Amino acid sequence: MNMNQRGKVSRRAFLTGGSAAAAAFTFVPRHVLAASGSQAPSDKLNIAGVGVGGMGKSNVNECASENITALCDVDWDYAREIYQTFPKAKRWKDYRKMFEEQKNIDAVIVATPDHSHAVIAMEAMRRGKHVYVQKPMTHTVFEARKLTEAARQYKVVTQMGNQGHSGDGVRKICEWIWAGIIGEVREVHAWTNRPVWPQGIDRPTDKPAVPPDLDWNLWIGPAPMRPYNPAYHPFKWRGWWDFGCGALGDMACHVLDPVFAALKLKYPTSVEACATPVNEETFPAGSIVRFEFPARESMPAVKLNWYDGGLKPDRPAGLEENRPLDQAASNVLFIGSKGVLRCGEYGDDPQLIPYSRMREVKFPEPSLPRIKTSHEMNWVQACKTGGQATSHFDYAGPFTEAVVMGNLALRRLGKKLLWDGDNMKFTNDEEANQFVTKPYRQGWSL
């Protein structure tokens, strides 16, 4: 927080203000560096990356100012570029051996396929290591709850990789909504152009050879074993129940972030889904998921509607004829009692509808602290200061629970499932409760 913001929002107010959404933005600025900004080698964080061929490569590169001391990936060919970038980092295929044998790791970036996030992050936290976990934080509701509790227990610094949460757009939307610019929000619509990978398909029957640099057993990890196929690795795993979280899981931790932060959401009271055909192997080609959240603080109950696979809501009243419904690849509409607010997938470019209101409304002065670093370095700095990263698990955990609960509703199409968040169970459908968690293959567990 810079000097001109301190008079508006105190650190104590963010830490103890009683709002999970406000606390989500808490960050204690770094104070241990010299005024020149120089950094002694001993002041650097020793970081390990697990799953570094895809998004993990970007996450690790954002932390290049630190000591990248270990890199772990089950496919050394896929990870070749990041290995060449950090040739001094020790290379591993099995994160369990890495943790057991390499003792100089302070913090871990986890960017594997979704089904392995929780087991890796939990093992890291048990060993007292700070964790940065790509979105969605976990594969199941149960995993999200357990990682949230573990972060508190082991007192480590955590961050979910929904980088928009460190951006200015989310903060601006919070300030506008909290100032009453669009009145009370009782309805939200959010949609994405995903999936851009195959879904609604059956398991392949061919059995090609496993590539020589890939350890398929380690890639499968906690999931049930199946033969290797390029239909899963790389990238396309997102559409498979056993490995990914579909369009909703891939994008909602970005798209719905300004919704959860600004509306101070936590556990929904119900969830219901409709979709194109759902099979046992993959997510549907398109779906609509409807959540209901109770009243919170001074905010009324709200209905949140999610669309993917080309499905979209109706055009809102007031949207000019020459303005398209889509503002970006993914979008949000906040429907308020005094107007409509729209934004892109990271809270980008928030606008009022009609746009003429942007010239008429007196917007509040910025009151939430802006993050001046990357999302990854926000986490790094919090690790060094003992502060709190912006998308810490007390915020990201309940958020992830709601997101992956939407996928759970796809297993029970057309049924309104009533959720008891405190006790982590559905109260009107025992069959749905079996999907709150999942079985783990021997050798991988929480």
C-alpha cells in the first residue's frame, strides 16, 4: 500500500474487517530490501516447480529473480525449454523423491494437470513449504476444503494461480459495487468460449507407445490407471473427468473472480445444471450451471448463472444495438437494481451499460491497494515477509469449492442440489455426495 492509500484503507482493516473478499486483497509490502532494491543471494527464495512444461513454465519464469533450485516434470521432453532456461536447477520426475531428497526448497509452484494439484500441494505444506497452485486449486470440493485447512495448520503462504486477482480490474469492480454504483446485485451471468479442446467424447481404444521421455505412471498419479494416449497429454486432459475440470474448472477461477470478490461470496446454498449429453469419460460440449448464494453482510441473496460451449445469456436491457454482447472471450454481467456492469474474464475493462453512464457517474476514488508486481511475485514477496498473498487459500479455497461443485452438478443433470457448506454435503441427494471427493490410487493420497 503506498502512502496516499494508507489513510483510506489501513492494514488492520483489511486483516480484521470480517470480509473474506476484503481480506483477499491483504498484502504486507516488502520492507527488508535496501532502498536501492538490491538483493543479496541469501535473500532469495529457493523455489521448486512441479509440472513445468505448460503453464508452469510461465509461472517459474516470473520468479526468475529467485533461486530456481528444482524442476520436476513427468515428461522431460515437454519440459525441455524450462530445463534449458534454468540449467542449474536439479531435475526430477517424481515430486515425492524430490521432497524426500532435496532439502533446500522453500516454496513450490504446482502446475500439473488438475487431478494432481492437491496431493502435491498437501505434501509440500506438510513439509512446511509455501505453495503456489495453478487454478483450479483442486479437482474436488473435498480437496479444496482440506488444502484450505492445511494452509492454516502449517502456517505457510499460499496463492492460487488466478492471476487476474492481482490486477486492477477486480479491485475497481469491488470499489464500484461496494459504492452502490449499480445498486443491489441479485443476478449475475458469466460465460466463456471454452472448451477449445475435445469434450463430449468417449475414451480412445488405440494404444500407442508411450513417448520415451514420459513416465506415464507418474502422469496418471492419483487417477485410475489407463493406457497412454495423446488424447490426454499434453493439454487435452482438461476435458476428461479423471484429469481435468472442463470449461467451468478451467475458466471460472478467472471469470468469476470479480464476482466472488465484489459480492463477498462463499458457499452456495444450491446448484443445478443442464447440458448437452454427459458421458462417463468427458465433460459435455456445452453446459449451463446455476448457483444460488445466501444474503451476506448487507448484500442480498444472488443467483449466479454460468454458460460455456457457445451458450450465452440474453442481451441485457440498455446494451446498445451496435455493441456486441461479447466484450472478450469470457464475460460477466452484474445485474443491479440501478444498472448493469460488464467486464472481461480477468475483471478487465469494467464498463457500465449503457455506456453513456460511464460519463455520468461519479466513481469512487481507489481504496483497495493495487498490486505492483506479477501474481507470482506477489506470492514470493509474501513468502519473504510473512505477509499474505492476494489469492490465498482462505479466499481461493471456498471459491474453488463452488467452481468444482458446478461440475459435480453435471453428474446430476436437471436436479437442484441443496448444499450445506459448513458440513460439506448435499442434503437432498445422497448419490451426489459421492462426487464431493474421489478415490485415490495407491501411492497417492491426501
